[in-house]
Amino acid sequence: MARQLRFNGTGSGEGGCPAVHEDLDSGEVIVQGRPITNPDDLRQLQHFDAEREVAVVVPRNTLVDFGPRDETPRTIDPTDFGKLFENFKHTARRIEMRRRYASDESTETYAQFTRGEAPAWDMDTPWCHTIRRQVAQGARVERVRIVDRPATKGQRYLLAYAEKNAALGEKIHNLWREEAERLHLPQEDFWVFDSRLVARLLFDENDDLTGAELITEPAAVNRYLQAWDAAWHYAVPYEQFAALVAAED
């Protein structure tokens, strides 16, 4: 049976070698690189079996940047998660993968939306003040929202909610779920702050947010950044995407 491999990254600026992959089942690391063929070099290797093994050259920075490390995840509650938006300096980027969010459904604007009314957005909340302040200072807040075909009620509500996001200065794009699957995006919601800290959102069986798992290991953060870059590249601004959804109704 074929291994289930995850691409951690490459130090190459032009090609795919050298590169580091990780076996998700066994935890083994697969390194690809330029083979050593000089007999004088090979004779210096200890415990090397030339009949069964291949020696490759890998730049030190490739292993430093993309080699897996053991790190115990740190979990924070929703209150501490909210403080992350007060302290980031440059970018806050999110992929929203879920089909519903219980917190949305408890709001009056959601009730208005389901009745076919135009939601009356409250623009004077602590969250609004925080995002406005960050954007005014030059920070970027960006989201890619994944949408099913057909879109769920919660996803349609978020298409409307994007008007409020945009009014605060956020950039909102959308992507069909089949495209997200083609890109092998992570099947989870997450934020990346300043390209160095990932907050993987945690939900219970009722789709309520319970907290976030913080990830700082460079190779892991890099994987989320690669997913973000792919999603943002193919995603469509929400105004254009809303027209696509309406055309399919």
C-alpha cells in the first residue's frame, strides 16, 4: 500500500529538489536531494550500505526549515483567542472551511437574513473597533470562505455578512469546496497571524467555538501558509462570488 505523504517544503528556488516529505502514518521523514556518487565521498560515510541505501545532499537550511519537530500544542480559550487580534502587527489571514457556525445562528442579523430582510449590522462592537484600528494602522485582515454547491444557509449568511467585513476594511474572497479539495487545503478552520503563528480553531459537536490550538513550529506554520497562498490565488472576491451563487439558484 502506498504511503500517505505530506509535502513539508523545499529549499529550492527553481525546482522541487531538495525537498522534505513526512509519512503521516509512521512519522518517518523522506528526504529527496542530489545523490552522492563520488566513491571517495561514499567511503567516508559510516554504516552506509551501498547496495541498499542512497546518500543525498540536502542544504542545512532545508532541514532546519522543513524538518518535523516535536512540539506540544498549546490550547487557548475563546477569550484569549480574541486577544490575538489586538496584538498582531501586519497580517491576519483565515480560511473558513465549515458549513455552519452556531454563533452566527444565535444573532438577530441571522434571524433577519432567514426572514429575507436586509440585516442591520451593528458596527459599534469591540470587534469592529479592533479591526478598524488594525486596518487604520496598515494591517491586513483577509479571509477565504469555502462554499458548498449548493451553498448552505450559513454560507449564504456569510456572503451577506461579507458586506460588514468589507466595511471594516477586511478583504473577503470565496472558493468552491471542490476547488478547495483539488488544492488539498486543510479540512479545518485556521488563522495565520504575521506569518508566524497559526491558530487552529476548535469546535464542539454543536459547532460552537471552544478555543484554538496555537502552532508555532516553522515547518507546520509554513504548510498553513502554503495552503493560504493557494486558496487566495484561486478564490474570488465576495461580490463576484455572490453573483455566481445567485446564478445557480
